[in-house]
Amino acid sequence: MSTEDPTRLLSILRTIKQIGYDPRKIVARFSQLESLRQTERGLIDNCRVLEERVSRCREVLPLCEQIVQLRIGIGELLAFHTAVCERAEKNNLSRDSAAYLVIEDIRDYDKLGGMKKQQSDVAMQIYALNQFSGRQNNAITALFKLQSLGITDDQVLSMCRFFEEYSRGMASGFKRAQDMNYIQGK
């Protein structure tokens, strides 16, 4: 039924009236039907848009599941996104290239941190060796001086034993004096 052909419309309405139907009710129902058809077209368009969005999400969903399993939160993702965008803008790169460079920077930073720790450990070892070898060098120099003065190795060892016993005696004497002072209440 169309308003473009009014005679036909009028004929249909007369026929409907003759049959006993109320033409106003039929027109009202017809307009409701047209409204439902418009709503249906709108819903079909919405479904198409939503299906397109879902298909895009299906591509990303496995990656999202991996990110969740790694316990990476939205904060970390936003920080990474910001770093990538800044790197892309700063170096005039695509975001893919910038993302790769940001990841490389993170790896380099981790390596550098490990190397700094190793460097610190080696520096401590060198310091300890220098302290030890410095004492050895002093002892060797003193031994050479004594030998240049005509003192033999046996005499040096004998003097060493003497000083060791003397220092032990001094330590025990000091300890005894402390004990005596403690006993006497001083």
C-alpha cells in the first residue's frame, strides 16, 4: 500500500471497511509495522558494526590472554605505550620500530646493570689483592734490606719467633693485669 496511488489505497480501505475491520486500527498497525521495520534495519546495522568490532578483538584476544597470564597490568601497558610513542615521535619512527627499540633499551639496561655489579665485584677483588700484595711487598722489601745488612734467613725466622712469643706474652700480661684490676675493683 502506497500513498502514491491514492485510488488504490482508497479501494483497499473500502474493502477493509466492508469486511468489517476498522480502517483506523489497520493504519495504526501499519505505521507500527513500518516503525518496527526501521528498528529492525537499525539493529541489523548495529549488529554488523558489532560483528566487525568482535572480529578485530578476536585477532587480539590470544595476545590479551598471554598478557594477563604474565600478570602485566594496564599501568605497565600504558607506560610501555607511552615510551613507544615518545620514541617514535622523537626519532621519527613507526610505532613497530620504536617498540623494538624500547625493548632493546630495556635489555641493554639490564645488561648494563649486571655489568656494573660485576665491575664492582672485580674492583673489590682488586682492592683485596692490592692490600694483600702490598703487605707481601713490604715484607719482601724488609727481608731484602735485612739480607743486604748481612742477616741470614735463619736469623730472620728466629727474630720472628721471638717477637711472636713476646707479643703473646705481652697480650697475656695485659690480660692478667686487667683481670687483677677487675678483682681488686679498680
